[in-house]
Amino acid sequence: MPILILSVVIVVLLVVIVIQRSRIIITNRTSYSLKKGISKERNATADILRLSKEVIASQDKEKEFLPNFIKYTVRSMKATGGALLLCGEDKHFYGCAVSGTFPMLKEVTQQIEAQLIAHDKRHTEFIKGYKTKFTSDDLDKACGSDGYAFYQGKTPPFFPERFVLEGPRCLIAPIKYRNENYGCIIVTSKEDFDSYKITSNDGIFLLRLAEIASLCIEVIKDFKKRQDYEKQLQAAREEGMLQVSTGIIHNIGNAVTIAKLAVSGLLEKVNFKKEERPESLILDDMLPKLQEHLKNGDLEKFLSTDKAGKQYLDIMKELLEHLRGNNCDATKMVESVSDKLFHISEIIELQQRFVGELGTENMIQLAGVVESSVTIFDESFNKRGFKITTDLDRKLPEILIDSSIMTQVFINMIKNAVEAMDSENNPDKKYQLQLTLKKETRGSRDYAMIEIKDNGPGIPEDIRNKIFEFGFTTRMKSNSSARGIGLHFCLDSINRYCGLIEVDSRVGEGATFKVLLPISRKDDAAVTEPAAGA
């Protein structure tokens, strides 16, 4: 009996030892498997991030990333083949790229199938843009709660029947973009003894790759949007510079035209034939005649009794008055030419200063910047018959700004106001634009406030909050300047200096834009300095 009990105890102890040992082995294997899986995912993340970094630096970006990504997926999973499909607006998946030996997604003859399966580049070209029967809803249903779908020995219901012959094992996982199906990855393997057989467990790794791809696509798209934004903003800056240059050239042209007309009128005033000139008639004909009669002693008789002589004094008076009038008109014309030449010189000087100060910040008196902006388009205002008035406080402190950029800002806003008044085209309305520069206090901060007020058609309430949005415009897209960047450029430029832009408008009564730029105060610098004795 004791021997039996001892035997039972020994057996129980052996079982406990075996079970404990088995647990240790299983735990070690699980731990190793987890570590291996984590290491594999980390390596994959590093590889894909490296791939996306290279793509971001390239021109085509997304177009390069996706084909390279499916190649990497097939290689890292040791799969036979793989494909990447993109989800269209109609929720159907479209062919994008193929890697390795991948089954056909489209019904074709066996001869064509053999040729395409053997050449993944040709296969990619063949299915690119092909609309499959596979939809976003099909993908969600197939993946279920696992997040991926695994098929073994059967064709997925949305693919051709022959699919299973080349891909008896198949894994499918979605690629998301902002919680929507952007595309999907499909990898396949065969049942051959010498090839790796993917299993349902590989779905976790495929899902991780898809998640990493989703993040990369989001980065690529956001980077592209930012790059496009920067390009268009730069285009807006260049367009602003072009507007300034065009305005300068246009104003010079107008001034030259007016000067030419003044010179032509002046020539008409003075370009008589020698014998027709008033001074010639007096000097060559009338005075010699009077001198002759004076010498003969009958001048008084000639002027009082001679038929021709009686008219001499009146004719001389009339000729001299005409000559004086001509001289006054000629003087005015010369002054006009002089003014226009001075205006041309002023515009050219503004242009030289504008180009010379591009990209540089200096302490600037805003009154001069506003005046320059008005001067550049002065002739355009006059041509339209618009009245422009300015009320500028020249005692405001100087502000550290890029005067060329700020000139573009004011020109953009003035141009918008002029175009708004132009578009209303009411012949009974006297259009006017008023620019005011003064100090304004908001809270504890002092601002230099530039107000641009017009009496045009005004801005409807439903679009008032949209006018500063990037790309928003109410004008026709065929108009090269109507790209919805001008006011956004103004807002972006003012924001650089921690400023504000405000708009107030009533339909039919015009619009008022206020640009507020902070004025530095003496105590601002003191805030950053420690108090004496601290």
C-alpha cells in the first residue's frame, strides 16, 4: 500500500513537472514569436517609411509609392504574387499595380493569362484602371471584425473562377484614408512544397503593412497639398509683382500718351507758317508801315483817315491778345508735359524701390507705402472716372515690414475694390474709394489701421466669410487673375506680422476693409528685460 501511494505521488510530481516545463517552453516560444513579429513589423515600418521618404522627394509621389509598396509587401511576406487596387468614387475597386505571379482579375484567354502572369509589368499595364466587380462593401463584409480576409482552396466570390488556380491561398486587407477605403492589398501563394504558404496568421502582418501604407499615403497627400498651396501662394506673390509691374507700365503708358497729346497741341499752337505768325505780321508788315508814316510826318493822318490805317491799332491789339493767349496755353501745355514727365520719373523710382526692397524688412512709415500703392494705379483711377481720396496720419510710428509685400497687399485690396465698382457699372453713381491711415487701440494693443472703403456693390453675406479662403473666387475661371488667391495672399501676409484683416459690407452700399498692423511699444522690449535689482 505505501508503495502504491508513493508511486502515485511520483507520477503526480512527474505530471506537474512536465506540465510546468511545457508551460515554460510554450511561454518562451510565444515570447520569441511575439518578439520576432514585433521585430518584423518594426523593420517593415522602417522600410516603408524609407520608401515613402524617397517618394515624397520625387515628382510623381503617390504614383511611385503604391507600385513600390506592393512589391515590398510581396517580398517581405514571401508571397508568390500581390496586387494593389484603388477604390473609385463609385465604390468599385480599380486595378493599380501587380507584383510577382498574380492571378488574373479579368476574364481572358488562357494564352493571354499565361503571358501576363509571367510578366508583372505587362500585367500592371493591363489591369491599370480596370474596374473590377469588387466593391468597398464587399471588402468590409469579407474582412469582418478581423480587419482582413483569408481564402484557402477557393476563389473569393468577387474574382474570376480561375483565380484559385494561381492563388490557392489569398489574403486581402484594406488601405484606409481618413476612415474610408482608399484601396486594398491582395497577396497570394501556392500550395507548392518548396514555396512559402501564407496563412491566416499572416493577415495580422498584412494589416499592419496596410496601416503603415495608410499613414504614408496621408503624409504624401498632405505634403502634396502643402506643396501645391506653397506653389499657388508663390504664384500669387509673383502675380502681385506682375500686377505692380503692369500697373507701373500702364501708368507710364498713360502718362506718355497724355504728354504726347500735350506736345501735339503745343506744336499746333506754335507751328504756323512764318508769314502767318502774329509776331511776323506785326514786325514785318505793320511796324515798318507805321515807321514809314512817322518818318514822313503823316502818321496821325494815316491812323485817323486812311481806310487801312484806321484798323491798324485794333488789328495789332487783336494779334497781341491772340499771341498772349497762345503763350498762356503753351505754358499750360508745357507744365502738363512737365507734370507727366515728373509722374513718369516718380513711377520709375517707385518701381526701382519696389524691386530693390523685395524680401527685405525695414522700419517703414506706412503712409508712404499707401501713397505708393495709390500712385502706381493713379492713371487707371482717372481713366475710369473714380475719385480716390486719402487721409493719412504721417505721425504714426514706423513699423518693421517688407514694404514690397505690403505694397502688393494694398494694391490687391485697392484693385479688388476698383474691380467691384467696375463690375457694378452704374452710370448714375459717382464711385469713390477712400483710404484712411490712423491709430486704433484694441484691448491693450495699439495698431496702425489702414481702412479701404468703397461705395461699390458690396459683398453678399453668404460669401463674406469665404472671400479669404484659398481658391475662392466669384469671378469666371477663364480670367487668369481670378484664382481666388489675392485676398488669401493678403491675409497670409498680414498674419506674418501678427496683424488682422476685417471686412464690413452691405449689399448696394459698398465694402470696408480694415488692415491692422501692431505698433511696437517701448514697454514691449522692457517686458523681456529683467527689472533693475531683480
